Amino acid sequence: MSQNSNTTYVHKYEAWLHDPSIDEATKQELRVLAGQDKEVEDRFYRDLEFGTGGLRGVVGAGTNRMNIYTVGKATQGLAEHLLAKGLEKQPAAVIAYDSRNMSPEFALEAALVLAGNGVKAYVFTSLRPTPELSYAVRKLGASAGIVVTASHNPPEYNGYKVYGADGGQLVPGEAEQVIGRIQSIPSFDAIRKTSKEQAEADGLLVWIGEEIDQAYLDEVTAVSPIGKLPAEWADQVNVVYTPLHGAGNLLVRGALSRLGFTKVSIVEEQELPDPSFSTVASPNPEEKEAFTLAMKLADRVGADIIVGTDPDCDRMGAVVRDAQGAYVVLSGNQSGAILIEYLCSHLQRTGTMPLNPVVIKTIVTSEMGAAIATHYGAEVMNTLTGFKYIGEKMTQFERTGSHSFVFGYEESYGYLAGTYARDKDAVIAAMLICEAAAYYKQQGKTLYDVLQELYQRFGYYLEALQSRTMKGKDGMEQIQSIMNDWRQNPPKAIADIAVETFLDYAEGIEGLPKENVLKFILADGSWVCLRPSGTEPKIKFYFGVRGESGPDADAAVKRLVQTVMDQIDGKSK
């Protein structure tokens, strides 16, 4: 480490200890770190980066941590951005938060900074799903939205995401404007903040709740192809649901109840909010271990399907039984394929497919959903990873009328049907996949059966995801080194299959924004993609194949994974 970098982080550490605007409890947290150079460096070697997805980091004191000061600074920048736009009406923002440590406190801090700048803040009275925030921004005609969440990250994390007036997360252009405002704030003294009492008295802090819940559920359930389940169906379908200690509990149950599901069992140990997520290693519905308690309950009640939602309820995972009766966690790609088949087949069957229908997916999402959508006459569009890009397309369609949005999804368990929101929604995803399970049960099929039929019709698509976590400053440099190596020395073949197309999305190809992502399409149609995470200290590796059979696809994807990861691990040790 250079003397200059050492001086920089030590200087920032000392500055916080002497800053009169920093509270005493925060300073005490920092004092006990004296002499712990590595910890001090990690907390102060950089400012917590406000990327296009907002802030995300470990909760604690320091410039590289989530705390009321980094939240306040980000909100001051957002307020200045909204005020500079010269809006015809008073700017307003809606704020929601999940069950994580400090989420209510960060939400209130953001509201009071907005109010201190004359921006009206609508704040939910308790935790709510992220997609409901997206809906509420549109419903209330607000200029922006804020969600305090770190999605399914470990318990020590929290985060802060910003939404635009269309209800979608900020895309790079506007995000860069907000980032510029944040970076220009000279000190915490420049943050304008008022008291809760004053903000309420001035009408700049408005509490919202059940009235938005009911309007949101009206929109969600209106998307259902069936509407209310026939009475005889409701008695035959058994659902187990776990909110994984997060924000989905009441809204998911509300949606299922409105559709007529009567046999919905909740995993009691995971029903209530818990910032420690004490019953799971990770509150992530992508992982089978997160469903351990749900599977025990499913055995007791004879469930047809298990669904789980992550802490902020924007990702949904589903578990079904295979032909041998063993539990299988559907991948995001598999659930997406089933939902596309269910929605599009219904629209075709009933003659209600809209004009110029479109399904939108990301560049790392399976091609299986694309094949199904195309079969039913829908156009398929690709976006960069991140639901904000799908939301951006939806807003364009709303403005131009060029396409009718049917479904959007990404492999990371995010789905949306309907146009009431501009973000992935685990409430509607849970509702629709349970509805699909009920529909196909009437035909004597499980969702696993449906998936096997789709493979037989469209091919055995199989995907895999690997990631490597590389924390701290050294980790960031390591990730960049991997990307530089694969960009500057692209392989001519992977697993002995020729690379047919090399796509460097940092060059702004295919009409998409520039992003640090590399994709290699091989001669047999399989593909590999490298992508540093925008919100976590990790790099992700995506793989996709299409085989002639299940074993063929399994062997092909394993060869790709082993070849690439052997090279990565050999270079990154």
C-alpha cells in the first residue's frame, strides 16, 4: 500500500472523529477501531459508491458503510437533483423499507432530509415490498422513490435504491446526474434536514399504508388470467409460503386470498420480520437451504407447491416435487419459462393476445423463454442485467404505443406481468405460479410435468451460475484484473468449442447502454458471460446450453463451467 493511500483513509477516519456533525455514538464505534488498520482501511478507503442501483454496503460507521450520514448525503443529492429539474409541481418522493437492521431509521432520515429541502416525502408506516413502492410512485404521481433494502444480501448489509417518476429504478443517464449532485456535497454540514414534528406540521412528511396496499392488490390480481379460482380448484391446491422474515407476508397472502386460495400454510418460524434472518444461512429464495423449514411443513400438509420471497419481496423462488417425489427448487429461468407458457397459452387460447406483444429478458437469461414466447407470436427483446432496463422499455412502450408488454423476467428470480409497476414483483410472481399450479393440476399435471413437456417441445435448455466473492480494495482490483484479461485476450475456444461471437458490452453494442460485461457465444449455440456485480463484492459467471436431452445438456454445461472456473481460480488464487 502506498503512503498516499494510507494517509487518505487515516485522514478520513480522523476527520469523522473530529466532525461536530457526527454523533457521539458513531464516534465511539470508531474509537474502538484504533490500531485495527485493516478494518479502518476498509471503512474509509473509499466513499460507499452510489452506482446506478444506488447504495449497498455493510451497516456501520465510515465512508464505505451504510449509516445515516451516507444515507443523508445521498438524499441531499437526490433532493437537489429533483429541485434542479424545475418541475411544474412540488417535487415528492415515496419511501419504503424492508425488515433489515436500520431500515426504518434510514427511511426516516431520508424523509427528513427531503423535507428539509422542501421535497414532500410519502413514507410507508411499516415495511412493504419493493414493487409496491414502484407502484406507489406512479399511483401518487411522485417525482421519485426510495427503497431501503439490501435484497437478499447477508444480515450485516443494507442499501438504498432510487426510482424515477415512472416507477423504475434510475437508469444510467439520470443516475449519473444524481451521482454528480451527491459528489458535489462538500460535507455533512451541507445536508439540510428538518425534524419529524416540523416535517409533519408542514405537510412534507405524509404517512401512507393500507389504502395503497388495497389499490396495489387490485392491480396485481387484475393481471390474473383466471380471476377468482373456481371453488372446486381452491380445495384441491395446497400452497406453502415463506416470506423468509421479510416484507412479503401480508401482500402475498392477500393476493392469494383474493384469488380464492384457501389452503395456504405459512412457515410460522419465518413469518415475522427478523433483521438477523435467524432461521436461514441466507434469506435467498434461489437457494434450496432457504426452504428447509418450508419443505418440512410441505411434507406435513401435502403441498403442491412451495413459494418463498426475499426480504424486500421482489424475487420469488418456487419448489416443486419431481417424478420421484424429491423437492426441486426451480431456477429463475425455469419458473420464467413456466410463467411465459401459462400466460401466453392462455392469451392465445382466449384470443386476448394484445397487439404487438413483447416479452423482455436480460442478456444472461435463458433462451428457453424466448423460444416459448416466439412460438406464441410475441417479440422478444433483450436488455442488460437489471430490471431497471426492462422497466425503461415498458415506459417507452407506454409513451409510443409501439408494443404491448406481456412479461419481463431475469434469471435472478425477478418477474413482472402487468404494467402497474416498473420493477420485478414477487407478489404477482407468487400469485401467478400458484395459479399455474392450480390450473395444470386440473389437467392432472404438476409444474414439474409442465417443465418436462416444455423441454421436449423446445429443447433441453440448461443454465448455470458461478460467482466468486472478492472483498475489499484488493478484491475490487482482482475482479478488474479478470475482466481486463478476458477482454484483452479473448479465448478462441472454450471447452474445445470455437468462440463464434465475442460481445463486449462496454462498447455499447446492440443499442444497449455501455456496461462492463463480456459474453462469448460458441459455435454450438452455448454461451458464457462474465459480469462483475454492481451491488456486491463479487464477479458472476453465467453459462447456457441447449442439449438434445437432459443428460446431454447437463454434461455440456458442466464442461463449460469446469473449463472457465478452472482458469479463473487458477489465476485468482
